[in-house]
Amino acid sequence: MNSLVFPVLSLGGLGVVFGLLLGYASKKFAVEVDERVPLVREALPGANCGGCGFAGCDAYADAVVNEGAAANKCPVGGAACSAAIAEIMGVTVDSSEPKKAYVKCQGSCGKAKEKYEYYGATSCIDAANTPGGGSKSCQYGCLGLGSCVGVCAFDAIHVVDGIAVVDEEACVACGACINICPKSVIELAPMSKKVRIACNSHDKGLEVKNVCSTGCISCGLCVRNCPSEAITMVNNLPVIDYDKCTQCAVCVAKCPTKAIANLNEKLETKAANA
């Protein structure tokens, strides 16, 4: 009997000693976590899309608390999420108008010319690295191979008739499509501003007309006719200052190639055909 008691007591004693050592070590070497970190993490939607510029929701929550990252960087959570985080952090947030991804190209199959038929990998990045930068004659236009579709976690962008088209209702402005596009043909635009430049070309005149029937030829009519002086020509392409733009759509009417689009008209047409 004694031969069993001593081993049991020894093991029990060792267990107590190791337990005390582990308890001491856990307190001695504990990494303090700001209690606001889990609160901010709980306020986030958990999409882990990276649209905030960080690796995921956990990284963003830590950055908000410990690195001073802005409280309104989550595109998925929107204004409500920003307000909740701001309340936790005791700060104010910018309540500027939300934006959506926009493809500034209308070079569909019937409008943009092709230099050759492309049979390679269905990736815009691979195609852009081929001789000539892809099959499209316009070196600035959407290649239409859907790299942006592949990275969109919200099914908000699809290739239609050879170009990418954004579903604004589904888009959360995470920026994944913008980052992947090798032609830089996607940008974020204010939701309420439906008059937009629908071309990405920096060529002019016949250089554009020879490759796309709807490209901007840099004629400057939009600049000269804008009553609000909201348009300037930058590197052969008009740029709209949305702070000045009244959405009068005079530029849309004056553009000879229809390279400036009024998305309100497209939405109305879509609704009528639905």
C-alpha cells in the first residue's frame, strides 16, 4: 500500500508546483490587450475583405485602438459601423458621401476594336503582360477577362459584352477590383454623381477613333461648355470636379463620341426594360 501512496503524493505535489509556476508565468508574461480591441472587432461585420487596407477585421480593430487608424475605413459596415467604432474610441468620423466602384470604359465588343483573338489564360494580368498589352486595340481600356470578378467577394462585378460592369447595390467599395486591374480602369465614384467620364484613354483624335467608337477624342467641348467650370482636361482626358459639378449633363449632350455617361439615363432604361 505504501508503495502506491508515495508515488501518488509525489505526482500530486509536482502537479501543484507546476500549476503555481504556470500561474505565475501567465501573469508575469501576460500581454495586455486593450479592452477596446474586442469591442471594435465586435462592431465590424466580419467580412475580412481587406477593403479597410488591413489584413482583416482583427488587424483593423487592433490598428484602430493601438495605431490610431481612422474609424471609418470599413466599407462593408458603412456609416453605422463607423459611428459604433467612433463611439467606442470617443472620436468623431467623417460622414462624407459613400462611393462605389465604377468602370470608366465603354469599349464593349461592338465598340472597341481587337488586334487579335486572345486564347491565353483568362486573366487580365496575364493578357496585359503579352505583347501589345492585350488584344484590345485601345491600350487603356478594360480587357474584359474578369480578374476583377474573381477577387470580388460580394458578386458585385461581372463582365458584360466584353467589359466589366459594377452592380452598385452589391458593391461595398472594398477596392479589391481597383487593386487587381492592370489597366487602372476602375475607380471609386460618389454614389449621387451619375454624370461620369466613361473613358480611360489618354490618346486623342484619330488615335482614339481608330480603336474605339466611344472613346474620348480630347476635343475639349465638355470643358468649354460646362456652366459650372467643373471639368478640366488632364493628360488628354476630362476630369470632373464633383464639388463643382451640378449634374446638369450639358457635357453629356455636347460630347460627340458619348464618352461622358449619364448613369441616371441608363438606370431609367434598365428599369423600363425590366
